[in-house]
Amino acid sequence: MSPVPPNPASDSRPSSGQHLATISHEGRFWDIYLEFDQDLRRPGAYRGSLAFSPADRGAEDDVLRTAVVIIEASYEEAVTRARGLEDHQLTGFLRSLLP
């Protein structure tokens, strides 16, 4: 079993998760990361949420996070599933998080 990466980020990046993609939406570029949550009730499952960070992020910009949307038996399967999301799906997730 692969270790779950720590959360939240402690370095200058907006997320310590796996970078998945960069998309454009409403005139801004957004970096998307896959972050993992530990579920003590299901220790063998890898539960991932998506974190969206504007590439031109300022102090007033928050990182937007989905609920858990990826659940797989291994880290590799979770990353593969997340990387399989298409731009229009990622844009839909982002739009659901914006005010």
C-alpha cells in the first residue's frame, strides 16, 4: 500500500496533492490537484478530492475543494481515475464551487 500524501500543503504550493491539470475558466487559469483524505473506517481505500487554485492566486484567493469524488482501492488507481477526468468535467467541478 502506498502512503497517503500529507494534507494540507506546508510549502509555497497551494496543495501538497498530485497536480492533475491546468484549465482555463472565465479568463483565469486554474491548477487542479488531487488530495487524499484518510478514512479510519476504511483504511484500505484511497479517497480523493479535487483542489482548484487560480494560477494568479493572490492573498484574497482561497483554494477551492470538492467533497471526496474519487474512491479507489490503491493510490495508483485513484490517480489514474482522476487523470481520466476530461476538461469539461473538471470545469463542471470548478463551476460547482464558485459563488
